[in-house]
Amino acid sequence: MEENFSIFLDNLKLTQNQREDAKKKYEGVINCMARHFYDRSKNDGDQYLFGSYKTKTAIRPIEGGSDVDVLFKIDKDTYEKYKNNTSGLLQECRNALKDTYSTTEEIHAWGKVVLVKFCDGTHNVEVLPALEKDDSKFCIPNTEDGGSWDDFDPRSQIDAFQDSNETTDGLTRTCSMMIKNWVRNTSTLEYKSFSIVKDVILFTDKIYPDGKGDENYDVIIRDFFHFWIKRISDNDNRKSYFQTALDRANKAVEYEKEGKHIEASEEWRKIFAPSLFPHSDKNEENRNETRHFSTAPRPWSI
């Protein structure tokens, strides 16, 4: 089953063209805003990329537009101008973009962001105007409830991810990508990308602090569901989804132990997108070798 998971992960990764498309679009949006606010065509210091494209946990397929999250750094003069008019700042950001993106793209301003929705159905850009503070955090406009400025600290989020991913030798990233696919493949499950990554970090830091090692991915994903089913409140709407996924993962791991690769792959294809997770076409007739499963410590009650 390890080969199936390896193929699955390859199927989840963005292609080179998709990565270049995302980069071209968010840089184009930032450059357009830099011309408007600062009368310059390009300055890398005007932006701060965050979210799944910063952590490289964005996954295929790109369906209906995948949002690239990026901050546009405003200066203090702009902040003072719109300090009491957050809605006005978002509208100015929208106006800065509408001449360049005026054909078939849609530009929306609401809440805290301006969304540039491209007509090709691939990557969209969600841009947040933000004032960078002396402590490296940001202050972002919030137009809700009469308007306010909220503290936002994406750097600490990115640092937490990078530290975990480096310590676990990449397991935090691959696990995040697979769980994102589970959520996408699970109808009506509401589980935000930010929360997924945060939960994966806690899981890997507690259960696989040194990374994957010799463990198999099927066991690791099973352990993720087991880890969180013990921690999710009974009142949490996600509880039943985790339980269903855990039941299927337990079945899949047992089938794999018995050499029933076909049955194991079918259970995983119920959890993940069947178009991306490969189907095994052969079971083992003889079971002479001893397989290694579940050696990592599992302090489920922590």
C-alpha cells in the first residue's frame, strides 16, 4: 500500500505550470496595486505570501478556482487616511485593480479581503491590505460591525509549520495534503484549511516528532483519525466524519496486514478521491514475510 500512497501524493502535488500560474497571478495583482499606491511597477517587499501556497500544501485538482492568499503592505500614510474607513480602503484596492482586470475577471471587496476571481477557473487571488507593525505582525482592515483593524500574525503560523515540517522530515506537509483531500472528498464536512494544518502539526509533533521513519502512510493516516477522535467534542459536527474515516482506515490497515491489497485500496478510495488514489489489482497468495506495522508511540490520552 505504500506504493499506492506514493502515487497518491504525486497526484496531489501541483504541476510546474500550476505553480507558475499561481505565482504569475498573485505577483500581477501586487504589482498592479504597487503602481496605484506607490507609483512603482514592482517591489517584492510589497507582498507577503501566506496560506497553502506559502507552505506548499495546496493540492490538485484546481477546481472552480483555488485562492492564493497574499498580503499587500500599505504604508502609514495610507493607514492614517483610512484608519476610520476600512471599507473605503478595500474599495480603493478594488479600484486599483479594476482597470487592469476589467475584461472577464471579477473583483469583489468584502470583510477583510479583495478577491480577484479569474475567468479561467484555476487560481484566484485573495489580497489583504495590511500595515506591517514593528513586531513583524500585521494590522488588517475589517469592514464588519462598523469597521475595525485586527491584528494578524501569519508569520508565526508559517514558522510553526516550517519548524514542524523540518523536524518531521516533511511528514507535516504530506500529511496535511492528504487530509485536505479527505476533507475535499467528504461531502458537507466543514474543516478549514488553516485548522487542518494546525491539527496536523499537533498530531505529528505528538505522535511522529521525528518524522515518518520506517512507518507506512496507511498507519500514519489511521493514527491521525485515531488521535483526533479522542479529542473532538461530541458536540463537534466533525465527530461523525472522523469516526467514519477511522472505521474505514482501521479496515484498510487490517486488510493490508492480511495481504488483501485490493480490499485495502478500496477502503482508502472511500476516504480519498478515487480518481487520485490508485486501485490495487492483486492480492497476495502467500504470507510468508513478517510485516512491520504501528511501531510509533501513541499517547492518545495526551
